Amino acid sequence: MADENQTDSKEKRTVPAMTRSARGVADHAAAVLDMQWDKERRAFKDPVTAMMALFTYAKLAAALLDEAEARLAARATAVEVRLEKLEQQFAAFESWRADAERQGAEMAKGFEDLMAGGDPMSKLKEAIDAYHAPVSEAPAAEVVPLKPEKTVKKIEEKKGGAA
């Protein structure tokens, strides 16, 4: 009967593996407490084991806090960099928008000036002629061959003379 009482009162005395997170440390501490605490005597079954576990949890908690602070600092830095990039993009957009508004106002004023008084079609033709005039009145440029004359003569000689 002694064997039966021992097997009945003996529960599975294993503690789940500790994961490196605040929740994992807390779960592991609760499992060790359940395993080591004797409810009838209101004391630890093995005080040394409980004390070692307590010190381990204290060290792990500090290390986990340091890791969490480092991750938060890295995220804060990344957010600041992203915010600076967005601010630069916003400033560039505002500059572009101001330029577009200015160009639009200039074009509207130019159109109003074009349409003010007289025949609108004749004014439009004058504007088109004025736009194309510098191109058509440009002096004829001298045509420069892509290959120098010496090279052209050598190629012709190789082919068998000028054709």
C-alpha cells in the first residue's frame, strides 16, 4: 500500500521549458512555485532550489528589460528616420505644388493677354508663328560627316576605288 500512496500523491514533477520572454519567465516561476511549495507545511520543499530559481528570475528579468529597451530604442530610431523622410517628401510636394500653381497662373495670364482684344484666332496664329520663328530663321548649319575624309578614302580604296 505504501507504493500505491506514493504513486497517487506523486504528480508529474517537471517544469515546462522557459522561453526568453516576460510571459515565459512568469510561467516558469509559477510552475516552480507549484512544484516546490508544500501547502500542508506552508514551506518550500527544497529552499535551495527555490532560492536559485528566484535569483535566476531576477537576472532574467533584468536582461529581458535591457533587451526590450534596446528594441524600443531601435524602433524609435527607425520611426524618426521614416518621419524625416516623410517630411522631406512633403516639403518636396509642397514645392512642386507651389511651382505648379505659379505656372498655372502664368499660363492663365498669358491666355488672358492673348485673348484680350482683337481676333482670338489671329492672335493664336501669331503666337504659334512666334514660337516656331526662331527655328525656321536659324542659319543653315554646316553638315559634318561622321567619319573623317581620310577614313572614307581608305575604305573606298579597299573596295576598289571610288564608286
